[in-house]
Amino acid sequence: MSWSEAHEYILLHIFQYLPPHQLRKAACVCHWWNSVIQDNNLWKLKIQQRFQKKVRYLSPGINSWRSEWERLSKFSFQQQIFEQLSHGSGVTGSTFSSDGQLLATCGNDVRVCIWKIGESNNVDLLWEENFSRLNWSHCSSVQFNQDGSSLLLSGVLKTNIARKRLGEILVISTKEDDIGTIRSRINTRPHDTLGCWFNNNYVISSEHDWLAHGISVNKLWINKVNFTEDCSPSLACMRQLYRMYNCGGASLRSLSVCSVPKQNKYVYRKYLESRDPDQVLAAQLYLAQNHALHVIPVPPTDETPSLPEGVDNRTIRYLWDGRYVCDYDENPTDEEEVEQVVIKYMDEYYEDREQDHRNGMDDSRTWLWEDESLLDGEDEEDEDEYELRTQWEYFSEDQEDTKEEVVVDKHINEQVLNDEDKLLIFTTGRQTFLPHQIGIKLMTRVRFKQHLDVNKDIKQFIREGEERREEERRRLQNQREIEVPPYHNYGEVMHMFDIVDVVFDFQGYILGYGISGDSRYMYVNMHPWPRGYPIQQIFDPPPAGDQPEVVVIDLAKMKVVGRSEPRQRIFCPADSFQQSPVQVTHQHVLTSAGNSGLLLDRHYGEEVCRLEHEDISTCTGNPHFLNHVVTGGEDGVIKVWS
């Protein structure tokens, strides 16, 4: 019997030991071998051998295991096409525009660069600027708006005479005819609260005030950024959006806005808006105790060890190597490296993704985001025009391409920016000042006043406002006792603040998160605390494990549907961790850990490849089509992989 007549089962048994490149050669021997190699079970076995685990579900839109193997093999990113020392110090942020045409990077040297990656893998520098002339000390992040016409820069101003560090947001144009033109400047507090886009022409910023020891308020503002020099003085430019209560010495950090998932099954404010008074009372009591309508704990994994009594953050900081090694695995001498990240999903994650694909509700289709239609709304109170004057500066720009169709009710002089509900997502904390919670707030029909009711003489209007404030100050000076609200008791002052709908309470530090294109899944990068660690002081945070952990949250059901479970052998001080942003594409998750960028497959939760980069600080990919990945390091070097 010749090999061309061998039985199918014999050939399959032999072929399972051949690597894929040899299988391709074997497929050219004869038609019989070719048909056997096309067998689905063979390629399913190859995928199981690669990931060293059993697989049950195909990726949404994939019809065979052979096609699944080709999909996994396509994204290897072994070719480095570009490397350049682009920043004098560490790279702090990088991002692609939604169409993949432009790349923006920023660094601690206050330098911002905009690049263009051509079809032939040419990387050309289109524009660069050093913003030290604006008294910046470093640039924190960059973010394109939805149509790629503008770039949002978040930076930190140098310490002022009062030794306060303030932040600032710049919005610059990225159009070819006026690239780099500054459109708006917005002050932010604190400096580490990063602003975000609401849509193409509106930005959310923050203002921070201390109310008591460890208690503060974040005032979120929505700002319009498409002004020209010939605008009417009464044209509204910003309004206060929310007042958020903070405790534990924390504040709102990373802000982002996304749409409510089309597959949403979670009922917001179900009991607070109920007709049953008992349910309403129970919801209010829960809110007063937990500072949110629904708190979802994310406990540590079973493998997370505890620390001996007396080993705390300060003790570890003064050890000779600055880290504490747990001996629970009896192997404390292993080299320090990031373990392979493996996300374990629940079965319902695969079922929901497949159902979303069949219903056409997932993020498998390529599109460019569009702004929501603007509808008429109800009247609201006037804003503080004095704050508008002191926090804004406008510059000329051509806004023909970004002008939105606005439907305004002339009687109330307002417009509605989102007809469909959105979610405001942010990181915060309660037990300590470092972020360990993710808050979610439902945004329904955000209104923006078209014109302010101000006098034609603006100088006289400002003087009158200053006089009113001076009279109020004198009145308070004559009072012997001034009643101060009990800010430490949230139940008594919660009517003064806006409600947080959902809070995910992690037992660890959150270093970054990313949201999928369909706004359904959120991937959180965090470092867990030791199991059962008692937090005594809000400004004395616990140490954390050095291995990153990825947690997957379903925003349509508000539950955890997957997480990685790395071994935590080494614990480091809390201030030794740097931000590690996460980007989610249709098929992959990109983040950084250790000295490499990580590319994870969303379906299997397994690593596809690692991109070696010493002291990496950022890793981002082309969201339009993942054919390029960019990594940046603390040495200021930018690498582009293809």
C-alpha cells in the first residue's frame, strides 16, 4: 500500500505531529493528502496544541477551524518597520485616529508628534510641537475625536507660586490645511484627571475642590471647542455637567464616554424610580451606605496570597531590592518576568458574542463613528459666566467639516447633545486615594445652552458679578458661626451631588481600561492587593502584586465574565506601578506589561505575540485594520511593528 492510499485516520494521526509550515508542503503531495489536511478536526487540534487547552467555540463570523487557524496566524507582528528616538524622555501616550491614517504620540519632554503611516509602511512626521512655551511640565495623554479632525492633549502645568499643580487640556486641529492650530484651552483640576471627548465638538473636563479631610468634589464640565474669533460674546462655551462626591482622598481619574450597549439588559435606577415606596426607601438607604446604587465587588482570586503581619507598604519600600517575595510556591529564586496572560471566560461570554454577531449588533463591521443627532430639550439654570471667562481662550479655525446639524428650540434656547443614552466611565477610590474602583453613570439627554443671557456690556456684567460675590463675602465675615455641611456623612449630603449608578469595587490598583467598539465589553488592567490586607489609613495604600491581571466586564449585564489568574509571588510598593492603557479592537486586546507589549486574542483570551520593548509605557494598534502596532518606552523610543 502506497502513502497516497493510506487511510484517513492514519494520515490524521501522523499530520497532528507536523508543524503548520510542513502541513502546507504535505498538502501539495497529492489530492488525497490535500483533502485530509483540510479536515476541521486537524486544525482544531492544532489550535489546542498551540494554546494547550481544549477549545469549544469558533470566533464569531468564522465557519471552520482552518479559517480560525489562519486568523490566529495572521497577526504575528514580527517585523519592526520603524524605530526612532522621538521624545527626549519617556513616551506617555500614543493613539491612532479612527480611520488609521494618523498616529499621535506625546512624552514627558512636553513634545507632541503627529505621524502618517503610508501603505508601503513609510512613517512620516507631519507635525511636532513643544508646549513648554505654554508652561507645561509634561504631556499626559493624547486622544483623537471620533472623525479624526481634532486631537485632545492632556498636560500638566508647572508648579505655580502656591505650589499647586494644575492640568490643562488643549484641542488642536489635525486637518491638512491647518494642522497644529490650537482651537481651545481648558483648565483642569486635579492635574491627573484626564479629559475625554463627548463627541466631535464637545469635551468633558474636571474641576476639583476639597470639602473636608479626605472628602472632595469633582465638578465635571462639558465644553464646546469649535469657536471662532468672530463668535458672539453671548455664545455658550461650557456648562457644569455633574458634581461627583469623592472620599478616601481620591478623585476621578481616567474619564471616558461610550454608548449604552444595544444589547443592554441592565435596568438603571430600577428601585430608585419604582412606584413602591418600600423599594425606593431601600434604594436610598443602600445609596447612602455605599455611595452608589449598585456596588459589584471584584474579589481577589483564590491563588492571591496574603502577607505576614507587619509587612506593609513602607516595609517593602525599604527592603534592599524594594520588593517582597512570597515563599508559598517554594521557588523564590525565579527570574522576575511577566507570566503569560491567559483570560478565562465564562461560557455565556462565547454565547453572547455569537448571538450578537448573528443579530448584527457586534463590532465586526468597519465604520467611522458619527455624532448623535441634536434635539431640543428642556430649560436649565444659567451657568456661571465668570468661570467661562477665566477658564477659556478661543482661536480661529475652519469648522465647515465638523459643523453638526443642530435642532434648537428657540423658546428655551437649548439643544440636546445625545438623543440616545450614554455611559460616563471613570476610575476612583474609596478605601485609599489610588484608583481601585470603576464608576459608571448613565447620561441621558445632556443639554447645552446655545446662548447665555448676558448684557451687551460684558465688562459691566462681570463687575456686577464681582460685586455680588463681594457682598456675600462680607455677609459671611460678620457671622460668628457658619454652618458647615457634614460632608463625612454621605447620607446627609447626597442630595448635593449626582448619583453614581454602578461601581465595580476591585481589590487592587487599576492601571488602565479599554472598551470594545460595540460598547459592550470593558477590559481592565489591574494589580491585586494581598488577600485580607487591612487598610488603616487612606494615604497609606497597600502593596500590590507585580503580575498584571486582566478583568473582563460585560456592560450590558454589569457583571464580570472573564479574568486572568496569574500567580502573585512578588509584591511591590503602591507607587512603583505606572499607568498601562488598554485598547480593544474587534479581535484583539493590546496592553503593556514588563518589557513588552502584549497582543491578546479576545476570543480565546490567549497571547498572540509579545513585542519586546525595554521599559515599555504604551502599546496601541490601528483600530481601522490591525496591520500596525506602536510601542513607546521610558527612553523616548517609538517602535512601529507590522
